[in-house]
Amino acid sequence: MRQHIQSLGEVFGHVARVYAWTSWLLRHTDDELHAHDAWFHLAQVVGAYAELIEDVTAGRVRLPFGWCEGRGLDPESAR
């Protein structure tokens, strides 16, 4: 089984950043090419992570633990 380099939180964070960037760009540009490129990039990211979910579910890929996960650390005490 291969190991993915991003934790689940990092995956969600990346998708959220690309979505926010795309949303901002679409509200602030009149350039149709930039708008198309932004939508296309978001679609690529979402598609890639949909494939990642399929691979994790099928047991072909394992996501790493986050910084505190699995180490017996209380996230509240790590602040």
C-alpha cells in the first residue's frame, strides 16, 4: 500500500484554498480565460481528490496521521 504525503486535514485545506481562490477570482475578473482556467484548476483538484478517496476506500493508499493524531497527544495541550 502506498503512503500519501498529505493528511486528511491537509487535503481538505488544499481543496478549500483552491475553492476560495477560484470564488474570489470569479467575482473580481472580467477575463473569461482566467475564469475558465480557475474553474478548470478547481475541477482538476476536486477530481484528483475524488480519485484519492476511492484509493483510500479500496485500501490502495494510506493517509498519514496529522501532527497530533495517533501519538497520544491531546491537541488542547499542544497549544
